[in-house]
Amino acid sequence: VQLQASGGGSVQAGESLRLSCVASRSGYAVGWFRQAPGKEREFVSFIRWSGSSAAYAESVKGRFTISREDAKNTVYLQMNGLKPEDTAVYYCAVRSIEYNGDYVSTREYEYWGQGTQVTVSS
């Protein structure tokens, strides 16, 4: 599975961005992770390719919304109320086959996109 993430940019605190992740084919779940300089990659959100199951990190709950457009094999991450601490490179990842996990660990995903930079200034 090939993934292309886009939509990052530089914004002021409180503004919004929408990230897109286009997959060459669908899988079982798509996750968004982020990595700030000097920090480990951390879970942001995931959604299953079928159904409506989704989850968010506590730090983004209520501000970020994950959604998908099946016809385009695309998953979006709508980010509202951005804060400086949201600054990071954002990666999308795909789990291609069913897995009995909670999808919050990088180890649960097999394919990764190249990342898109999000910079939020105060």
C-alpha cells in the first residue's frame, strides 16, 4: 500500500488545517500519528475502513476529526483550534489486515506515508 499525505502548512494558533491521506488501496484501518522534534512518534487518531469506529488521543479530542472518503481511498484529519503544541510532522499509516488491537501503537501499522509538516505559531 502506498500512502500520500498532504495538507500541512504554517498557521496561527486557533486556526485550522485539513490533512489528507490518499492510499493506493483500502486496508483495515488508517491511523494518523505525529512526531515533534526530539520526541517519539505519537498516536493522534485512527479510523477503520469500514464502519464508523474511530479513536482520538486525549490531547486532540474535541478539536480533531477523522473521516474517510471511500470512493477516493482517502482519509482526512480535520484539525481545528490548533495549538503550538500540535506542531509536528504528521504521518498516516495503514493496517492492511484485521488485527485485534487498539491501533494506537506504531507497531500495529504496516505501511507509512512520507509525512506532512504542521507548524502552529502563537
